Amino acid sequence: MCAARAGQRGRRVLLLDHWPKVAEKIRISGGGRCNFTNLYTSADNFLSDNPHFCKSALSRFTPRDIIALLQKHRIGFHHKHKGQLFCDDSAERLICALLQECAAGGVTHWQPCAVQAVEGASSGFRLRTSRGWVAAPALVVATGGLSIPQIGATALGYRIAEQFGLPVVPPRPALVPLAFDPQQWAPYAQLSGVSLPVRIRTGNDCPPFHDDLLFTHRGLSGPAILQVSSYWRGGDALHIDLFAGLDETAWCKRKIGNRRTLSAELGVHLPQRLAQQLAASTAQAQQRMADLSDKTLRTLWRQWHDWQLHPSGTLGWRKAEVTAGGVDTRALSSTSMMARKVPGLYFIGEVVDVTGWLGGYNFQWAWSSAVACADAL
Ligand SMILES: Cc1cc2nc3c(=O)[nH]c(=O)nc-3n(C[C@H](O)[C@H](O)[C@H](O)COP(=O)(O)OP(=O)(O)OC[C@H]3O[C@@H](n4cnc5c(N)ncnc54)[C@H](O)[C@@H]3O)c2cc1C
């Protein structure tokens, strides 16, 4: 996006990438259909040490603008839910569109081409690459994060930042399944495949998310977990409301004339296998709802309304959709993405400490930051 736009503005652009295939993450994203934006994108959908940083770029290249690009290339798309837009066909169409835009801007494209070293020079930068030395007055680093090293993610962007004296917020896996100590998880491992809607939060600055949670052999996954994983820090508890939508009073009223056992009643609200598992650890499981005291019902409701679990870690870089942390935004201009103290050096996309929620926000940040940069080159 940045190369195409800069080229079309008359800049002479060389695009370098070490991986044999172009835009691999667009290709594999959204189950092959790329959730390329979210209609409701705002700064509130991003994590960053500086939550205001992303506002300028997001306001200047919006979801409407990326939609216009798809329309220009006659790429069909649809709204799935919660503002998420996906390509109708293959994400490959979007990659072709970006390559056509690059061609229209006269961009020279070397791929695969490894970048072995970067040097500052009086007139800009010199790069040692697998195809020889190149020199340029400006260098845009768009190397992404560390997620999915099996398709080419590397730490080059962070290394360049550090080489030029820019601080880096320590990168950590985000939008990632969470794992539990195998012994602690043993009773739940058999629930693998069970999914249910929940309300969930963790840590101090995590907003509550309403989405589906999925039990796995090793822990928890599903959109609800991916969302909170970006906020989760070692030692934090997950607070899960299994009764999302059923308030305390409504639950207590369920006892009136109810001859079901507590175990059977749980099965009305939750998937059967989970209901049985929770009942197995509840002394009153076989008592009839009608016979339970209000006090007991309230205690049980509070327990499942705020079910607390302590993950032992994440499934790491190989399973993380994105990387939280990255080049510290305090070192960058929010209008141009240029390093304040290194004229001509720019950082865009996921390598920057701006991380979107699940739902198309990360691509929107990639497009918006790319355009902000291109327009300043
Ligand atoms: C499985 C998966 C699904 C996803 N689905 C979605 C989705 O549906 N919607 C959404 O918004 N986001 C999604 N994301 C996140 C999204 O893909 C990224 O946030 C986005 O691609 C970041 O764009 P970028 O240009 O900053 O980095 P990337 O797309 O990661 O591109 C970085 C490029 O830099 C190259 N590179 C890396 N190191 C070097 C080096 N040393 N030398 C030369 N080149 C190098 C890489 O080969 C790569 O081509 C998904 C991520 C994954 C892993």
C-alpha cells in the first residue's frame, strides 16, 4: 500500500521482501478471505502505550477508503458481523489489486531479496541485500511483527529501530490461544470442542468482550479468548461470565415451581458437557432447583457469573495472529510515521506499537499507517 501510493505520488520506489511469496498474511487471513477492515474502526479498538497515536492516520485513511480501493478493482466483499468486512472470493484478489497499484506507481519489486544490513549515510540509507547494495534517501520499515515465523516473520524491524536508537516496547504474542497447567486443566481437557458465548475480561485495562469461547485440549481459544489474550499478562486471572445475559434475579426466579435438578437446569443454559463438568464439582448438583435456598442460588450464580481461571501462558508466536508492542510510538510522528530523531526513517503497520482487536482492525492500521507515510514521503 505504501509503495503503491508513494510511487503514484511520483517517488522512485524499491520494494524489498525476503519471503518468496508476496503478502502472505493477506493470503492466509480471514480463512483465505481477508477481513480487510472494520466499519466501526476507532482508536478504542487498539492497544498501545500511547492510545492517541493511531488517531491521525486512522482519520485520514478510513474503512471507506479501503472499500473504495476494492470497488475500483471490482472486488466483491460482504459484511459478516460486528462491522467486519471480508472479500467474497479469495484474498488473492486483494493482493493482485495492490500489485496492480504498485505497477501503476512504477514500483520496482525485488522478492525474494534478503536485507542483510542497514547503514545510515549522509544522503540517507545504504542497505546490503542479497542482490547487492542499494541506497535511498528514505527507508520505510514494514516488516510486521514476530507472529507466524513459519511464513517469514523476523525481528528485523525491531533491530533497525534499536540500531538507530529508537525504543521498542517489548513484543509479545497477541490474539493468541491461552494455555493452562496440564494438571489444572485435566478436568476440562475432555471439553475440547465445546464452545459457548461468554462475557469475558482480564487485567485492569481490558474492556469486557462478548464473544464465543472454545475449550481445547491445552486450554482456551475462540474469539473471546483471542481478544482478551492481547491484554493478558502472566499471573492475570480471566473473569468469565458463563451466564452472559442471565442476571442474578432472573436466575433466582428460575427455582419457582422448577422440579429440575441443578445439574439439569445448568444444561438449559450451557452446553451439556460443560454443564455436567460444572455440576460434578457442585455439592447441590442433584438437588431440585425448587429446594435450593435463595442464598445458595446467589452464591452459585456469582461463582459462574465470575468464573475465574489462571492461564499459565499463551501458545506463543506460532499461533499468535499478531504481535503487541513494537517500535515505541513516542519516537515517531503520528502524522508521517517518521522517526522524530532520524530524518528519512519510517515505521508502519504491525512493527509499530499499535495492535488492533480481532475483526479487521489490524489491516486497517496497516493501510492507514502506510498511506500516512506515503503521503509524507
Ligand atoms: C493467521 C493470521 C490471520 C490474520 N487475519 C487477519 C484478518 O483477517 N484481519 C486483520 O485485520 N488482520 C489479520 N491478521 C493480522 C494482519 O495479517 C497483520 O496485522 C498485517 O498483515 C500486518 O501488516 P504489515 O504489513 O505490518 O506486516 P506483514 O503483513 O507481516 O508483512 C511484513 C512483511 O515483511 C517481510 N519481512 C519480514 N522480515 C523481513 C526481513 N528480515 N527482510 C525482508 N523482508 C522481511 C515479510 O516477509 C512480510 O512480507 C492476521 C494474522 C495472521 C497471522
